[in-house]
Amino acid sequence: MGIFGALTTSVAGLRAESYALENISGNIANSQTTAFKRIDTSFLDLIPETGPTQQKAGSVTSASRSTNTVQGDVQAASVSTYMAINGSGFFVVQKPGNFTDNAPIFDGVENYTRRGDFTLNKDGYLVNGAGYYLEGIPIDPTTGNLVGSAPQVLKFKNDFLPAQATSKVEYRANLASYPLTTKHDVSIPGSELLKPADFSAGNDPTVAGTGKVIGSDMQTFIDESIAGGAVTAYDVSGAPVNLQFRWAKTDSASLGAGHTDTWNMFYQVDPNATGTNTAWQNVGTNFTFGANGQPNPPVASVTLTGATVNGVALGNPVVNFSSGGLTQYADANGNVQVNQIQQDGFPAGSLQSVSISNNGRVVGNYSNGRNLDLAEITLATFNGPDFLKRKDGGAFEATDESGQALFGNGGTIVGSSLEGSNTDIADEFTKLIVTQQAYSANTKVITTSNQMVQDLLNVLR
């Protein structure tokens, strides 16, 4: 049986090498396929049952060895919705079971892929080049909170983002210890201060809580104060208004005992005010500073109660100064150096495009200039990722051997990038040569075995 056993073993060897050749050809064919995971070949020896002194090399069989955990090169891409995974994990996707009126109908079966060439289709779905639809967890754009915890097929509608009224203004600035107002004169002590006596009778702009500047006193106020910056604010309907601030120094420690550096802040109510109509409103707080240039006592914020600017009602926006945000240091320019002034309101806007951020979120780019997180992309990991079942288009499905999908422990998402195939052409060519030589050697064994059988038959004749 030795000769016929050799023939059987050689045939098994041919099958095994053919199997390896098929895997090699598939790897080479997919060397440019996005996120393709090559299939290596394992050879397993089959040992016949014999005595301990008559053990044989035996036959051979082959099996596939997945490389799902071997990452391909991540390269930058010019499409903002492309993404790659740096590390472990898979995108969660679904493929429609059918379509009704050109709308996809999903059967709820989740697949997993590393192929991240997703683009936004006409219906607002992110679909990759193999036709798989991306899943994730939606985010409420108005609150920034996740909507639920289970991934679902993402769809982004071209809806309007509702307007948001200005509720707070972040403000940081340095007030020049000696303001260079129009009326200042370094030779006259106190000339840089706002002087209530210069205003109309009964209209003291420094009165806490009720202080205001009327239209007829507007120029006097401008001459005795300095600009404090401006920001565009929005009412509840998204109507924009220019919210301007000015600062007026009302007392100075340089005048001697009993005096301290004191400022009042104003916001403009009506730039066209005349007569007794209100032009500027005092915010109602005295800002006093110590010799070290810091507020004493500190003022964390002020509320513009019932603020109305140029006829637009803003409600009660809060101006936040934060810790160390407001100072009084010497400044040769003699003005207010505004370091930050921004507000949280915005007008309504429509979704123009989406992109992928490096923190794994889908970002909506709106016509009003807002960029808001719309969804968080979910990555799935598995205890046995190499036991996932392959499907067409670089997708996988879970098996008993791979275990169910786990969420929260994946790698990081890299936006505007794609993962390449993990096939190494040079390595595949090397394996191709070895496989071809092994195949030829097996055919030689068959030829030799055949010749030996012929010699045996000649002896019998």
C-alpha cells in the first residue's frame, strides 16, 4: 500500500497547494480593495494510525487563517465623510433587504465592516462603496446629548436647525487704568472720569439699577467713556442685533483717600435715541478694582434684565466674566483690550453637508455657520474577531465562535481617511513561488509513483 498511499498523499498535497493558490490569488486581486483583510493558508498534517516504530509523515489538508485583526495602512482622503479605524473594532452597518419607492427597507440584521468609504446619498444615509448603511447613535443638536444607547441606521434630513436666542455672553477684557477718553486731560485730575454733573438734571447714568443715558446726553457719554467691544446677539426668532458695550470710569484711587477705582458697564439700547429716550443702559453693577488690578470684590457675571436693543427684545442674557476675566492694568493705548467676547445664540439654518471628526462623531455643517454634532459612530469589537463570517463587500457577520458584538472598547476613528488592504504584494509573490514549487514537487511524486507501479507490473509479466 506504500506506493498507492504516496499517490493519495500527493493528490491531497495538490489539493492543499491549489487551495493556497486560490487564497493567494484572492489576496493579490484585492490588494487595492479598501480595508480588505487577506486570507492566509494553514497546512495541517494528517497522521495515519500506525505503531510507534512505523510512524509515517502522513497526508495533508489545508484551512484558511483570517487576518481580521491585522490593520492596513491608514491614508488621508479628500472626502470629508470617509473614515478609518485606528486600532481594533468594526463599523456597524446594515444592508437593505429591499426597496420600496426607492426607499431602503432594513431587516434589522447587523453586519460589521472596516470599509469606511462612506458618502451621503440623496436620502441622507451614509453608504459605503459596497452598499452598506452606517449605524450610530443620534445626537440632539440642540442639547448635544445622545438620543438612546443602541446604534441605529443614521439618516440626516435637510431640516432647519431652529434659532437659539442669546442667553449668555462670555466676556474677558482689560480696562486701562487711565482711560484716554475724548475729554481726558492728564494735567487735570479726574478728567478721565464720567461726571454725572455733565448730564441732564435727573438723569445720572451712574445710579445703580436705574442708571441710563438718554438721547440728548449721548454725545457727552461717548466723550466720557471708552468702547468695550460688540457682538452680534439673537432674539428667540433668530433676528440679529448688534450688542455694543462701553465702559466709563466713575472714580479713581489717584484722587486720594476715600476714593477707589470704580467702573460702570453700559450696553447700547438705541443708537438713534433722541430727547429723553434711552440710548445706553447701565448694567447696574459697580466694578471696583484693587491696586493689583483685580476686581475687589470679584464679579462673576451680570444679568441684562429685560434687555432690548434697537427694538429687539433679548430677554435676560447673562454676561459672564469668569475668574480673572476682568482686570484693570495700565495700558498705553488707554482703551479696553477685549480678549474674548462671544455669545451662544444663532439664527435658523439648513444642513449643507456632513463630515467626520476625529472623535468619532458626524458633524453637521449648517448654512448659519454652525457646526453641530449629529451622531456618534459606534464601533463593535469581538472576543474572537478572526472567527467572523465573511460576506461580500468587506462585511462580516457574527458567529458563535466570534461571540456577540461588544461596544465601547474599540479603537479611534480617523476622519477624512481610509484604511487600505493589509495584503503585502511582495509577501504574496513569495508565497506564490513557494506554492508553485510545492505543487510541482507533488506532481513529481505522482509521476515517480506511477513509474514504480509500472515497474512492478513489468515484474509480474
